[in-house]
Amino acid sequence: MSTIITTSWGVDPNIYFSKHELTWVPATADANTLALTNFNSTSTLLVALAIAFVLLMTPGLALFYGGLTRRKSTLTIINQCVASLGITTLIWIFGGFSLAFGPSVGKGIIGDISTYFAFRNLLFADGWSGDVGIVFANFTNGVPLILFFAYQLAFAIITPPLMVGAFADRMKFKNYLVFLVLWQYLIYIPFAHWIWGQGFLAAAGVIDFAGGIVIHTTAGFGALAASLVLGKRVLLKNDKSRPHNVPMTIIGATLLFFGWFGFNVGGSGFVAGGNAATWSAATSAWINTIIALAIGMVGWAVLETIFNKNHKATGVGLVTGAIAGLATITPAAGYVPIWASVPIGVAAVLVCYTSAKTLHHFHKIDDTLEVWGVHGMGGVTGSLLIGAFASKSVNPSIMYEAIGPTTTGVLFGVQLGAVLLAAVYGFVFTILLVYITRPRLSARQQLGHIDYINHGEDAYSFDIEIPSEKEMEQYELADSTWHSSTGVKYSLLNNKNQQNHKVANDH
């Protein structure tokens, strides 16, 4: 039997807030050795599939936003989304994951950056110097720690791009990259630690199954702050700024739908209690997700039919409503019974639609693609409704249950506090980051070709080479020969001469 090495952090409560126990198993370990670590093959497979699904969401979001913008800024907004794949991955490797999920320093404020820095203790028996193997953590419940790293990386990648729809058409790409880095370190990583990394909010009983607070609330209110500080877009009087490619938007949305099941279901792999608890949470999360998606889509279409001037539902509205339902069910998916997805879906439609349309009346705020209304308010609504519907029968890992005959409403109270903190924190710090990075394009740049200004390239290359007059005559003479050989009475050259003669006579 192979040797198992177990190390631990958190022995001294004066140093660490949370306890991390890591078990290392050599790559040559047999089945019996793996069994001693409580290795869960089913949960491991679930998480591995979920990682692929969640990573698909970033290009899906890029296409979704890309179709909603004008043609001249399509490539810019797609690149703003895709760039997070590379930049966030490097952040995550070199300190980001350790800050978010390392043992807490300072009573649950932030993780110890040294614990998992550059794959330390993720793959090796002794920090960086030992043999490569498999590491399990006490908080991953039989899933290798490296998969937890990858799963949380996929979440971190998708979060900042959610905001770019709010400030479409008016942000410099280079400045945006600096903004992205700072936003990850100062906003996303702290909240990931506070709730998912065994920080002080988790200790208080706050729950967030797949990112209603950590992702949607912080990004949504960050988007609101950025759109407020950056100001409105510079548009010509007749520029309606309509989506230039609705099919692209719908295709991107369907990729988001597909990835969202990894988003909401994959976290079930880390539920304590073995296969039964895992699949109970996974099943509830999957069904809750599809119900909320459906109610969001249909409900949004109904509201558009009622309130649009032409009383017609739109393709953009269908997918926007679905995303509103998904964003709202995300924090509650693995905590609430299946029937609760119905009122949560209805609440998603009413709150998100009203929020998005109401914001249009605030003329100083140009949330271009309704990020705050859909993601921000969706995350807030779902996170609060956890306090009304969460049940230990669905997920026994929660500290408090929802309001009921035998409960006091503590869960709703701690959820409300966490939501308010996320909204205010994300809003204020994003304002500071916009002022620091100063990313706004000038009026002249906004009126020009934004893709060429930011990237020197175009999303749609319609290159038209205009020949000189001399070249035109040479080509027309050659063409007239073909027409004469086919029996055409008048060549293109003759037609041109006749047109020129007519124009001269008209003048």
C-alpha cells in the first residue's frame, strides 16, 4: 500500500480562521489507498464535466454581447470577454486561488497567499519539492483539489466580463485590462473568500450556491458604477444603437444556457455527505435551473407583448428573460426544493424586467446591455429568496433554514446583510477603479471605428479595392471583348460612354 501524507493548517486559531487539511497520494497509488482518502469518483466526474461547461460560458457571453452591440465595436466587446481567459488564469495561478481559498488570515478576511501559490500544495507532496501526486482537501469532499482549483478558476474567468455590456462602445481596451486585474484582486477574490473560502461571511451562515452574491451582485453593481462614472455613449442624432446581429446573440445565449448547468450543478460535487447528498443537490439544482430558465423566457416575452409599442415579443427579449431567470436561481439552485423555483422564476421576471426598463429613464446612466437590471438585481433577488425557501432536506450543509414555523428568519437576515455588503462594496470600489484606470474613449474615438482604434482590425472584413480610372478602362475594354463574342450588342464600355454622355447632357 502506498504512503499517504496528511498535513494541516488552522491548528492555531490566532493565525488562521479556517482549517485546511490536505492529503497527498502518490500517482502510483492503488485503489485501496485512494479509498482511504474517501475519493469520490462520481463527484470527480461531475466536477470535471462542469468545468468544461462553465468555460464554454465565456465565448458564449462574448457572442451574446457581440451581437447586441454595433458592428464597429463587435470585436472590442468580444475581446474584452475572451481576454479574461488568459489574464484571470495567470492571476489564479500566481496568488489568486490562494487568496480566495487559502486558510484565512485576519479572522476570515483573506486567504494566505503562500499556501497554493503557483500550484504549491496542489500537486506536490511537500510544497513544491515533493513528488507529483493527487491532493485532497477536507473541503472538497473526495474530489482532487486541483479540480476545485480549475472549477473556481472557471467562475473567476466569467465574472468581470459580465460587466462589459454595461460600458460597451466607450472603454479603451488597454485600460480595461488593467481594470480587470484590479477588479479581480480587490473585489472578486475577497468575496470569493468571504463566502466560498470559509471566510467570515460563511462563518456567519451566508450561503451562495453558484454565485448570486459573489458573481452577479458584485458584477451587476460594479457595472452600474462603471456606466455611471464613464457617462453616456457619444451617439449621432440618428444612431439608434440597435443590435447588429440578433442571431449571433441568440447563439451566444444558447451556449450560456448550456454552460449554466455546469455553473449551477457542478457545485453539487463538493456537497458533504457522499453520493446520495451529492445527487440530491445536483438533481434539485438541475431541475430548478431549467424551470427558472423557462419561466424567465416566457415571462419576459409576455411582458414585452404587453408593454412594447408594437406588442410583439423579440428574440433578444426571449434570451434576456432566460438569463434573468438563470441569474436569479443561481444562488439558490442547490438549496431550495423544486417547487420554489416557480416563485423564484416569477420574481426574476418581475424584478429584472422592471429594473432594466426603469433604468432607461435615468439619463445619466447608460447601462448599455442592461447588466445591472438582469445580473445585479437577479443576483440580489435570488440571494434574498434563499432566506424564504432554503431547506436542509435539499442540502444538509446549510447552517440555517428558511423562515418557517420553527425558524426565526436568521438566514434571511444574514443573506440581506451579505447582499447589501456586496452591492455597496462592488459599487464603491468599481467607481474607484474607473477613476484610477481612466478608460473612457474620447468623443472622436467613439464616433470612429472602435474596433480599429482598439485593435487595428475589424470583425467583418469587407475589403473593397477601388481601381483607378485607367485600370477601369482597361478592364472594361477586356470585358467588352467577351460581350462581343457572345453576341451582346452593347458592351459595358459602350454603356459607360452612353451614361457619361447622358450625364453631360443633363448638366
